[in-house]
Amino acid sequence: MEVIKLRDEYIKLGQALKAAGLVETGVDAKYAIEDGLVKVNGEVATQRGKKLHAGDVVSYDGETIKIEA
């Protein structure tokens, strides 16, 4: 499980995927999210700009990211 430490109040979903190295570009993140391949807290997320806060868990392509403060 990858852990991302927040520098601000939140991080956007697309940025989190890039920061964790699960996608190479913002465009890759956009398509993965639009195609319904990304889940946030167990639910499919379709907004690339969705704000993630401490405690949120993202899953994509068999990988998991946990957001921490």
C-alpha cells in the first residue's frame, strides 16, 4: 500500500494517482478515472478533480493508496 502525505488540506484524485506512480501522466489518470477503473473508499470515482482528504483510500489496477495528514 502506497501512502501519500498531504501537504495541504486535500489532494485531487488525478494528482494522487500520479504522485503514487500508478499513472504516468494526467491524461492517463483522466482516462482511467473516466473509464470507471478507479475507486475511492470502495466506490467508483468518475471525477478527476475529486478532493481526497486524510483517511481516504484509493484503489486502481490492483494497487492501493492511502491518504494521510
